[in-house]
Amino acid sequence: MAHTEWKDAPGLPDFSLLKRLARDQLIFLLEQLPGKKDLFIDADLMSPLDRIANVTILKQHEVDKLYKVELKPIVSSSDQLCFLIRPRIQTVKWISDLVNADKVAGRFRRYKIIFTPQKFYACETVLEEQGVYGDVTTDEWNFYILPLDDDILSLELPEFFRDNFLEGDQRWVTTAGSALRLLQSVYGSFSKVYGIGRCAKMVYESWRELMEDGEQRTRQPEFAKVFLVDRDVDFVTPLCSQVVYEGLVDDLFRIKCGSVEFGPDVTSSDKSIKVMLNSQDKVFSEIRNEHFSNVFGFLSQKAKNLQTAYDKRRGMDIQQMKAFVADELKGLKQEHRLLSLHIGASESMMKKKTKQDFQELLKTEHSLLEGFEIRECITYIEEHINRQVSMIDSLRLLCLLSITENGLLSKDYRSLKAQYLQSYGIEHLLTFANLRQLGLLEEQQAGETLTVMESKVGKLVNDKTVGKLTDAFSSLAKKSNFRALSKRLALVPKSGEEYDLRVPRDMAYVFSGAYIPLSCKLIEQVLERDGWTGMEEVTRMLNGQEFAVTGGSSSSEARSKTDAQRIVLVMFLGGCTFSEISALRFLGKERGCRFIVVTTAITNSSRLLEALLDNSA
Amino acid sequence: FVAYRGQTELLGPLRKIELYEMGWNLKDGLRECLVAAAPYGGPIALLKGHYRRSPSARPQLEIYSSSGLPLASFPWKSGVVKQLGWTVSDDLLCVQEDGTVLVYDLWGGFKRHFSMGNEVSQSQVLETKIFHSPYGTGVAILTGALRFTLATNIDDIKLRRLPEVPGLQEAPSCWAVLTQDRQSKVLVANGSQLFILDNTACTPVTPPGLSPQASSIVHMCVSFSYKYLALLTDSGHVWMGTSNLKEKLSEVDTKIKTPPKQMAWCRRPKSQQPSAVVMWDGLLIVVGECKETIQYHLDDDSVLVPELDGVRIISGTHHELLQEVPGACEEIFKIASMAPGALLLEAHKEYEKESQKADEYLREIKEQSLLSEAVRQCVEAAGHEHEPETQKTLLRAASFGKCFLSNFPPEQFVSMCRDLRVLNAVRDYTVGIPLTHTQFKQMTVQVLIDRLVYRKLYPLAIEVCRYLKTPEYQGVSRVLKHWACYKVQQKEESDEVIAKAVSVKLADAAGISYSEIATKAYESGRTELAIKLLEFEPRSGEQVPLLLKMKKSPLALSKAIESGDTDLVYTVVMYLKNELNRGDFFMMLRNQPVALSLYKQFCKHQEQDTLKDLFNQDDDHEELGNFYVKASYKDQRLEARVALLQSAVDEYYKAKNDFSAKTTEDEMRLLRFQRKLEEEKDEQLVGFSLQDTMTTLLSVGLHKHAEQLYKDFRVPDKRFWWLKLKALAEKEDWEELEKFGKTKKSPIGYLPFVEVCIKHHNKYEAKKYVSKVTPEQKVKAHLAVGDMEGAAEAAIERRNESEISTVLSRCSATTDHLLMERLNRAKATAVKK
């Protein structure tokens, strides 16, 4: 059932332009420091940078040696040091120390810091406090967006999630606003903007202000609608095990900046191979959105086809053979290579995932989503913790349990927490504090009392005020309301029915037919209704903060039927998973439109939870 | 033939245009006045009665527009003025004898003053020159000690004292400032010797081909562009050449040996002919390339004002422009000219007379295919004409010619019409900015608008912007902003009235920065008005810096937060941190959670102790506890770790978080235990979790110690059983495992026993536990050890359909044929039931 091309789907804008813009600016900045220089790059910028300007380009612009920023003393003989970093206090402090050390040693060098995507005042303060403000020149490389694929744009800011949602540090809001502004200035304005979440609202505001500041250019828009969504609107989806091929590859092998490193167990050699995973890879693009149970069958079919293609050689005359070698062979070889890699990967996946434990893990997840046999689930989780199966997985199940059940009973909470600490150490006290702050893992009592109070107060006053009061209460308690939401939006299909994963009937297929991702469902509903009307109760349960704004281009009515009107930009603030992307691709196919995903970073359950750990020294 | 109309007088290759009849009424003309006129048709400053040095009569400082309309007038009360001059932005500089420079705006308002240094004030100013360069307006001073001091840019004063001139005994005969190689230098003549002074050296130079009769250079002048130099010698010769003294252009004998009053270059850009103007009392001589000079008489005391493309001559009654006749004008207006432009003009004239001669002329141009050239000439010439009538005639001719051309680009014509309209408007007597088209193009529209604004000609400025379609942001909005800035300084009106007026006028203008206007209001002492105006500022971020300046920090903080720009919040927080005392600072943060969390972020990286203080202030014991826990595992030393954990325990108790307190206490106990054991048994343990500790202990056979932990820390039975099971299996200590299994009833059941044995490939041991497994798990257990019969037995016994199916699926058709039949039968009955 491979769908290579969506029928009736609009074409996508050319995002390689963004790369070119970023590259040109970087080159310009490098040339601001003429002469040979050593370049120090933040570790997490290495991969994105490689996608923009490779080593050859850097060398062309007189970069002598490349180093990774390791926050350790450096060995560089160059007289010019250039630092390409994220605006982090720690890194700036390290640079200041470096400069001061050089000063003490009586060494004269020129230093240039290029902050990307932008400079923060905090960083300059550090330079000032360390007394090196005058010794260092600073610049900004406005590299906001890295196109990972035809329909995935990433800000490559994994720390967005923790900074914004946990630490309450909103510094990245303007960055996200600037990214939208960049898209708008290159690809035209939008006719409608929807969003939900506090951060989404702030990003929209910041974007709007940027638009007002700059000159207005009206041109044919390349997207119709924009949807902004906060990660904390839907924590359930990223906490579930991914079972769609691309998501599974990410869970198991960790896709980094659009490429993955397959280890020896996959390549069946003693080498690891780095592979780019995107729509350029013909094999991958056909299986990325498939449930993994289908993948193997598909791959073997593909292998057969390939064999047939090879077999064509037989009985060819010289002329035909020549044409075959010239035109097809290279393609076939390439396909062959990729095919064997993906077969290797899915084999290794099958080995891990068809094992008993994984099936049980999935079963527990599904029970939690359905709200079924909770006691058994708790026992399972307990065992999981006791046996030290996986630090992150245990935590993930605990969070899923808490969210779906609106918090844990006090007794369970304490016992599970105590056991977890016994297994993994007391420093996870802080992890638990973080999880509680985010509402990912909570004790029930507070919420309970509130509900009681709520209903008491509710009886005294009329209905309208109840809504408001509930708003106030729910924002206090930060309840997840998952069960109610799930019912209202029909997120969990009725159990008992067979779900044919080969012919998915809705977005639930990305979770084996057990659950439709909440985030994607919201998007679907809002696009269908062209706004939030009729979803008041849902938004109330999600703590409100929804908005829908009609954009500046008033003439949008006239060209409402153009292709652009069927392209929807979805921005995930705090990260999105491959499962969600797959679900949106499916939705797009169903509705004859296309989604472009803009995300602060690609995430999954491990990344999400690792960001909240506090056990690093 | 065509000749110049009334007010333009031709003087050979030059023309003299009368710009204005001066509107001022000066009794004594310019006699005994210190005069300074700004270039680009700028204002004129006069210091009257300057030479009468009686203490009773104060000199009068007067400022006029170029047309002589008064702008300001006031008695001079400060010291003796040596020199007046204008800056590039139309500010008046008055250089006093003691080296102090006073700066006034064009309305006579005092702006500021600065000094040219101690050395100057001690030895007094002898002579001064004010000059313009790409770096701004500069001041050069010759002191009484015969040394030069100069500042290249008065807005960013860096005083430079130039090296001494060798052999200079008295004031040099003349000197000038040059800008060369991005440096300001002084050219000095001492008798016949010439020196160039720069920052480091004094270099003697010789102009090539200077006539030998000269024993002294008495006057010199540098062209507007600093490219050319003219020297006048005591023998009356004018030497003209490039200012780098590498090339001589010409030398002319004026035959006058008295020193002149003033000398100036009169040359348009790109012209090939050098020409300079020398002025004596009542006489003006123009010297050029040929030996002949042009002389003419001056009725009155006059001043020469060098311009980019000519020289303005200002006298007590008149204001004239002397310039080389522009090429296009010459071509067209030269007597009997056959240039295409001239023919086109003639053709148009005939056409207006409805004469067929028009056609003849046109044909003549077209035959040489010069029509487009003709149109261009007419348009260009129109630009150089000052009389609107002449401009019109020329433009009409151009437009006429254009009719016979296809594909002639219209831009030049259109923009010339626009430019001229603007130029005519600003040249108007009431405005008095006599710009030429060349000057206008050089100074740009933006600067012109600035000048109009500076003269408070707001309506005209707006009209110009609208007419030239200047983008609103740079045009109308900018003017309105200046208007508003001026308005807020009007002290006589109330805050409300002004705020209202400003908001009404500026309402629909794009890109207005209210904060800038508010800043102006604040600077003129109207804080309340400033706050009112800030309310109109839509971008809250813009309000913040001024609010901070006005010490409205709480408001600034909340505005910054409102703006959503974290960086801005940060700026305010950092500002407050330095501004307020710690207590107040913390109090303020307390009311602003966004700012607080931001500051905490900063502290986490930079100031751990402050972070603690913050939690302390808020009595946030929970966070304090977390803080200590975090600190504890950063510390390597055990004692310190335990001490920190103790602090955490205290805080958790204060926070009524018994759970965390207890857990932390446990951790302290565990640490001590680990330490003790480490010393005794030499096993790496410190820092392990409870589970890991027990695992390690079991794996090295320290069962007793593990048991102790199990009891001391109330480890759940299940966990301990799992642990021990795994550890024993790993060591393949089957005997011990069996014993352990019998100690009491297993809390985790016996299936794990079976599984763990199978995992270590010991089917024999596994079978021992199968019988102990609970009925529900029997099937699984049998299957695990590969006992199909047993599994089938158990499944059938339990009459469980799904279990039977599971067993069935594991059966292979060849070997377990009988079994399958039995199972199928049992399944059928189970289903029936």
C-alpha cells in the first residue's frame, strides 16, 4: 500500500533557499575576520552546520582548524579564534576564561564570537563581568531554521523544551517568532493563524510585532494556515512507544539532524554506517510512515522487485546491456544498498521488539491509554522499576500513568517513587520535582480536593461562572484531564474491533490503532471547523490559551483555491515526534492538503525525559 | 538668439546668478562683521561690532537665512570670538580666544561647549579654521605659541597637537587644512617655504613649477573636495595645482601685489578647467587656465562662500552665485549653437509659433539621430537653471522632443521635474535655501528634509516627502517625529494638551517611535508628559529604556515582561540588580515571576549563593532542599556530601515534605554504610543507588551485608527477591538458589525462577520450580521449559481457551500430532462452555 505520491496534493515550497541564506550569512560573518583562523563549534551545532556549510566551504573562507567546544583549555596556535556557539552562559564563561588566560600569558589574539541564532544580553553581561567585553567582537548568525526534509523544518533547539516549560525562561520565544518571520519574508504571508498554549500565544505576539516593525511585502503566499501548538498541551503522545518505522528508528538508533548511524548489528559488517534519512532515500520514503509490522513484508517485496530488475539483464543484447548499465544499474545499486540497510535495521528492530517484554510494554501502554486494568499496570511498572529494566522507560510509564489517571493516588505515588529512588539513586528526587512542576507526574490529593471544591462551588453559582472558576482551578492544579479529553475527541478507538494496520483508517495507526495523537487530533478538528468554535470544553480542559487570527492578506478569499491554501504549517513549540509527523502526513493524504512541520527539535520519549533529569553533575 | 534672462550674467566661461536681494537691513553692510555662511545654502551668522573692543558695547550675534531673513539675534556675552563657523548639521560654532568652542543651534539656542585643550587656552588662539570632512566638522587652531591643534570631529573630540614647524618665528603667512589619506593635515606657508603637518611629522614640500619671483606665499585655498590647491604669491601670481602638490594645472599673474581678502575655488565637479576667485576690496578676479583674467567690480564689502559647484558671493545687499556655466547650458545657450539641445529648443519655439520651421529643426536633429541626446541635454540644462521660466521652456522642449522618440526612458525627465519642483520650493525667498541641482543630489533628499525640519518648516518637509514619495518610514513619519519632539518642549502648554495633539497628529503614521518623543519630553524635564506619551508606544519593548532612565523601574520591569522579549527583561533585571540594594531587588523580583525565574536561571550558572538567598527569602524550603541535594552530588568529599544532605533534610522537614526528608536521611545512611564497607571490603560502592549497592554486594557474595540493607532500608520483598534471584543465577549458584527459593513463599512467584534458569540454559534446574508456579502461570512455565505435554495438561485442566490456543500455536504438526488433537477437542468444549 505504499503511497509514493499523494494524488491531488499541492507541491511544497523549496526550502533549500533557507540553507542558502544561512550559508551566505555565515560566509559573510567569517569574512569579517579576515585571515586564517581556528573555528570552535558548539557540539550540538556540528551536525546542523554540516548541513549548511561543510568543511570544504569553511576552509575556503580561511578556517584553518576546526574544534569542538568542550569547555576545556584549548591548544591552538592560531592568532585568530572564532567561536560559533549557541548563546549559553556556560560557553561564554569558558571563552572569557580563555581570553583571560591568554592575557595572563601575555598572548595577543583576536577573538570573535558568533552567536546563533541570536545574541542574548545575558551573554554580553558575562563578557562584561569577566572583563573581556572589549577584547571580543560578537556577531549574530541568524540561522533559525534547518530544513531536515521536504516537509520538516527544525530550529534545532532541544533546550527550548526545558528552558521554556520547566525553567520558565522565555528567551526562545522571540527566536521562534523570528523563525516564522523568516519563513514569511521568504515564502509569503499567511491567511490564518491558529494556536494553543501559552508559549504559542507569546510566539505569535512576538511574530506579529516583528511583522509590524519591518516593511510589509505582500506577495503570493506559499502557505495558507499556520498552527502553533505547545508541547505541554499534549504530553501523552511523545511518551508513547513509537511503532511507525521512522519513529522506531528514532527510538532505537536516535536520528540526529536527519541522519542516523547504523551500528554493526544492522550493517552486518564491523563498521557503522551513517545514513541520511529523508525523502531522497527512495526505500526509506516508502516505509517511513508505515507501522513496523508491515515494513518487513514490504521490504521483502521490494527485494523481489529489485531482483527482477536485475534479472532483466539476462537475454539482453549488447546495446540493451549498455543502456541498462548506463541508465539503471547505478540506481539499482543505490537502491540495493539502501534496501539491505533498512532490512538490517528492521531485522534488528524485530529482534528487539517482538520479544515478550516489548509486547507487554505495549500492552501496558495501551491499557493506560484506555484506562483499563490500572492495577495490573501499576504492578507491571513496579516490576519494571524493581528489575531495573530501563531508567527512562520506567519513568515514562510512571508519567503516562500519572497523566492518564490525573495523578497518582498518594499511596501509589510514594511507594513507586521510593522504589524508583532505590533503583536509580536519590538524585532523582530532583527529577521528580521537575516532573511534578511540569504536571507529568503528580500526587492526586490536591487535584481531588479541588474537584470537590469545584463541584461544591458549582452548585452555588450559575453555570457561566462555573466555567470561569473551573478555569481558575484547573490552571491551579494543572490537571491533564486526559480521560475526559480522550472521550470527547474519541482519541482511543473502541477496543475489541480489529484494526487492520495495512489499511489505516485514521491517525491511530501510528500507535497500532490504540490512540490518535491528541496534538494531531486538535489540528484536524480546528482545520475542519476553521477555528475553535464548538471546542470550548476541550480548550477549557487544555487550560485555554487558544487563539485564531485572520492574517493580513485580505485578498486571500480571491485565491482560496490555489495550491498554497492547502499547505498548512504546524509549529510544535518544545519538539515533535516522528509519529506525529507520520500522523499529519496521513491526515494530509486524507484531506488532500499537505502539512509542513516546524519544530524546535525532533523529540521522543527519551529525549523528553532526559531533558528533565537532574542527575548530571 | 537665445540669451540669458535678467538676473543671470555671463562672464566668459562663468555665469553669475543673482540668488536673492538680501532681506536684512544692515546699516554698515558687512563691514566690521565677523561672517560665517554654511555651505549648501545654509544659514549666515554675523557677529556685529566685533572689532570695536569697547567693554560697554557688546557685539551682537545675528543669524539669518541665505535670503537674509532673521532667524536669531542676541547680544554676545561670552569671551572674545576669533572665528565663527557652521557644522555639517547646521550648528553654529563660535571659537573664543581662550580655545573654548561654543555650540549654538540655528535658532541661537545654546547647545553645549567644549575646550580645545589646556595648551590652547594658555597660549591663546591666534587663528582658527573650521573645516568639513567625511568624519564630520573639525576645528583647527593656530595658537600664540605657533603650534597647531586640531580636532577632526567635534562630536567625538580627539585633540591632536601637530608637530612644530621648523624656523617659524612669527605667525605663518597663510595656512589651510587638507584632508588626505583619511587624515586631516595642515598646509603651512612660512614665507616661500611650504610644509605639510600631519600627526607625526612636518614635511617640507615644493609646489611643482611655482614661479621663482615669489618670495612669499601670501594666501592659499583648498577646493571644496580637497583635491585642488591654489596659492597666491607676493608677486601676484596664482599657482593652481592638485592638493597633493604633484601636479601643476596653471599659473596666472593677477598683477596685483597687495594681499587679498579672500580666495576660493570656483569649479564644478568633473570640470577640466581650474578656476579660482580672488577678492580684494571692491575687486574680484577670476583666474583660470589662460593668462587672461576676468575682473569685475564689487560695490560693497562681500564674503565668498565656496560651494561644491561654484562660489556664492554675499554682500550687504545681494546674494549671488558664481559658477562655471554647466556643459548642457553652454551647449544650448551658446550663441549660434548647433548642438542638438539648442536645435530642439528652437524647434519647440517654432512649434509654439505654429511655424513649419519646427519640422526643419527636428529633421535636422533626427537626421543625425541625436534626438534622444537633445532631450537629455534639455532636461539636464533645465536642472541647472534657476529661473522657473527657463526651466519650463527647457522641459517643454524636452517633452516635445520626447514625442518623436519611442522607448525613451521617462525616469530622467520625471525625476528632474520633481527635483526642480522641490528645489524651487526651498529656494523660495521665505525658505532661503539656494541649492543647485548638483548640490541637492550630493546632499540627498534625506538631508534636505532634515534641514527643513531643523528650520521647523514641518509642513514643507512633509509636502516634500509626500511629493517625492519618500517611504513613510524615512519621510513623513520622521518629520512628524521631529515635530512632536519640538512640540513637547513647548513649556507653555499643558501635558494633556500636548499629549493629545501629538497622538492626534501621529495617529496613522507608520513607524513612529513614541519612546523617542517621550525621551525628548523627559530631557526637557517633563517626566509626566513622557510617561503619558509612552502609553502611545505600541511596542512595550521600546518603552523600557526610557522608563529605566526615568527611574520608573517597576513599570519598566512590567513593560519588559509584557513585551515578551526575555532579553529585554534580562536587561532590566541586570540594571535593577546594580541599581537597587539586594533586599529591594529581591522584593521586586518576587512580584514578577517571569523575571524571577529568569534571574534564577542566571544564578544557576553564575551565582549559586544568590540562588540560595533567593530561596531563603521566599522561605521556599522545598527548593532549598533540592538545592542542597544538587550541591551534594557535585561535591566529591563524603563528609561534605553528608553535611549538605543534612541541610537538605532540615529544609525538607521545614517544607513538611516528610517523604523527601526520609529519603534523604536514608541516603545519608546509605552513604555511611557504603563508606564503611568500602574501607572494610575494598569494593567501589560510594554513590551507588540502593539497588546497585545490593547487586554489587550479592555479586561478590556479601549476602549478609545485602540482607542487612534489605532490612535496614525496608526494601520491598519483591525487589529483594528479584535481585537475589538474578544475582544467584548470574553466578550459576543453583544450590543457593534452591535454598533461597525454600526460605519462604516467593513474593514474586516461581515463574521468574523458571525463566531465570532457562535464561542461563539450565533446563534441569528450571524444571524444579515448575510445580511451584501458580495455576495461572503453569502453562507459561511448562512452555518455558519446553514441556509441551505439561503445558497441554495444564491448559486443558484450566479449560482456558486462549491458553489452549497458545499451546497449540507452539505445537509442531509433525511431532505433537496427538497432543494437538487433544487440545483441539478441549478447545471445542471450552468454547462451548
